[in-house]
Amino acid sequence: METNEILKRVRKIEIKTRGLSNNIFAGEYHSAFKGRGMAFAEVREYQYGDDIRDIDWNVTARFNRPFVKVFEEERELTVMLMVDVSSSLNFGTSVQQKKDMVAEIAATLAFSAILNNDKIGVIFFSDRIEKFIPPKKGRKHILYIIRELIDFKPQSNRTDIGQAVAYLTRVLKRRCTAFILSDFIDAKDYSVPLTVANQKHDIAAIQVYDRRMTDLPDVGLMKVVDAETGFEQYIDTSSRKLRAMHREWWASRQKAMQYLFSKSNVDFVSVCTDEDYVIALKALFAKRN
């Protein structure tokens, strides 16, 4: 993609997603994703009813009367976007490709984070860690992230979500809020590393899928290609039995994935490429209030 075209797309996404963050998500994001905990603010003299566990014994000894520590919420967050860049995201049959919607959702979350004075970073992953952008603040940093979301070219076609969340656990020493943006097409079981990661961090999952994953069209003989392995085959979509089996496969797959997230205590939302992702994000935020 040429530089001018990239800059136009960056600007277009910035205008749209910054507007959404300003007008729709500012308050909801703030309430849905709290700070890391309580941070020490000051000391004051002990008052009747104060918890004796908060007494600052050093200050108390110095002034010969009891003082207690006062804490306040530590609001600033570190937000990590974990973006699947495997080849299965390069697919879309209606409004846009999955990777384009992922880029917009990621940009919207990034602007929401910046509005709340949070740091934002990105992990691009396939079946390896393709790129790590350390968390920072500021518009310049956001625009760099958006540019990478639009034009990043991975080295691998495949997916390994388990490896990505294990990397998050290793590389981020302090607790963060992480959003996994993927179609979650991964043959491997990633439940254990996801559960471990969510015990240290606060993880939410956003699935982006295409309508053709739920229903095959009745168009006769169709050539299908696995984007990650390159495997090709022809299927007869005029077969009602085949289309019914495909719908059952999708429903079974979704049920298993939802069970995995529930078991790992990870909040999850799913959105199709022909749907409004604003509704999905608002639903995700609502789950956390």
C-alpha cells in the first residue's frame, strides 16, 4: 500500500474512532475498566472508626499520637491490544474484511484509553509474536498504532493464541487490561495459558467473524481455501445436508469457545463484519459494570 493511501486511511479511521470514543465510550470505558487498585495518598490523624490496620506506625511514633494512611483509587491503566494478524483475518464477503473491522475496533479502544489517560500498547501475533509495541501515551503514539494496524505484514499465516497470551504474562510485569481481537480460529487448546494470564491481568476477548462462517450460500460447487494452511477443496453447497452440517459445526464451535472463556473468567463478545461493532463494545462494557 502506498504511503499516501496509508495516510488517508489512518486519517479516516482516526476521525471515526476518535469520535466514537469521545461521544459514546468515554464514561462507559471509565466505569468498565477500573484502575489497578488503591494507591497511598497521604497520612492524617486517626479518627474514631478508622481501621487500625491502616495506622502508620512510623508517623505515629514520631508525633506520639496515632496517624492512619489514606488510600485512593489508582486510576491509570496500562491497556494492551492483542491483535491477531494471521491470514484467516484476510477474509470478508459483505461490508469489509475481518482485519479491517479489527483495526477499527482496536483504534476505538486505543482512543478510549488515551481519553482516560491510560497507556496503550499492542501485541501483533500469528503463531508467533510478530511485533510488540510497548505501552505509551499520546496522539502520536496512537497514530503510529493505527498505521501498523492498517499496513502490518506478518511473517506467518497461522494462529497460536496460547503463545500470545503466555507472552503477555511474561512481558507485562504489572497488571494490565488486555483485549484479544481475533476470529479465534485456532486448532490448539489455549485454555490453560489464557486462565493463567487472566489471573495476572484483566483480559477481555472480542471475536470478529464473517457471515459465511455461520451459513454457506447455495451456489453449487464452490472452491474453498484454508487461508492459514493453503489447503484447497471443492464442496457442493447445493447440498442441504452439507449446509446443515456446516451450521451445526459453527454452533458447536461457538458453544465450546464461549465455555472456554467462561471457564477462564474472561469477558467475551462476538461481532459479525456486517454488524455495528459499537453495539458489541457497549455490550462488553455493560458486562463489566
